[in-house]
Amino acid sequence: MDSDQGKLFIGGISLETDEQKLKEYFQGYGEVLQTVVMRDKLTGKPRGFGVEKRIRQGAARIRILLGVGYYERKLAILL
């Protein structure tokens, strides 16, 4: 990973959330390069967490989202 990119772990996301919805939501807090919603290998169903790759500059602004509701669930974000 390049030094100007950062990864965020995002827990507590709705099971209805897909990569596009996740990217759209976080795009307002900095440029998002990629989002991945982790899925069960057997069923393909979302597991309630994901990973986002972004420009590191935007990672500091994401701290304000800790505990914020998203689709009626509270987010857990690790920088």
C-alpha cells in the first residue's frame, strides 16, 4: 500500500449494505478508493463489517463518525 493511502476497518454495518452504498456514505469524508464488504464464503451473505481504502488525508476526518448511526446500527471504525 502506498504511503498516502490508508485502510479503515468498519464494523457494525447493516447487512443490506453493499460496496457501492458504503462508498457513497463515506465519500463525503474524503476520497474513497475502494470498499469491500466482507461476505460469508459459503452463503455469500454480508458479515456486518468491511474495509475501506482511502487517501490518508481523509482518514482523520472519519473519526467524527465513531458511534454514528448508519442504517439503524452504530459504526465501529478502526483507523
